[in-house]
Amino acid sequence: MDDTIRRALSRGSLIDITTTGRRTARPHRVELVYHNFDGHIYISGRPGPRDWYANLLANPGFTFHLKRGLSADLPARARPITDEAERRAVMEKVGQAWGVRDIERMIRSSPLVEVEILDEAA
């Protein structure tokens, strides 16, 4: 992977992702924030249902669009995090980054995926 991209991914930032619609099979682009904790990339959101998350559950392949200081469209795969212990460990970090007080609610009902940037992005 290009060093510029590697450096950009090493810190969280505002991105877009393009998912494939679970019902329409059409591309859907949405702006989100990603986090990098201990070399792992995560995308989460506030509690509640999210179309982007439902799309990733149905079709885990998506495009990860870097856009702050570096523009790159990276093929990626989402791994939903459903294990309670793993969710807790990651959500506590996300909650701290966002200044959230009700971490338990986030653990119970926020979308959370780990992102794998695919080798084709190199």
C-alpha cells in the first residue's frame, strides 16, 4: 500500500463510503467518520438503524473514499462486530473520541464494523 495512503489511514477522519443497496443493488454514498485504534480501522454511528450498516450486512464489499488532504477510492470489506466483548472494547474508544456518556446504549444499538482495506488498493 502506498505510504501516503497508509499515513492517511493511521488516523481517524471524515470519509465517504459507497455501499451497494441491499434492495436496489444501486450504489449509495454516505459521509461518516472512521477511527483507527491500534492499527484497526472501524466505522460506527450513533445508536439506531442505519441504511449504510444494513447495506454492509447484506453486501460487505464497499468503497472507502479518503477525502481530507488526500483523495483515494479504496476497495474495502466490512466485518460487522457482534461479539459483546469486542463491541465493548471498541465502543468505549469510540465513545471516548465522541465524548459520549451513555456507552452502554452505544454497545447495545450502534452499528459497528471493522474495515479491511483490500490489497487491490495498493
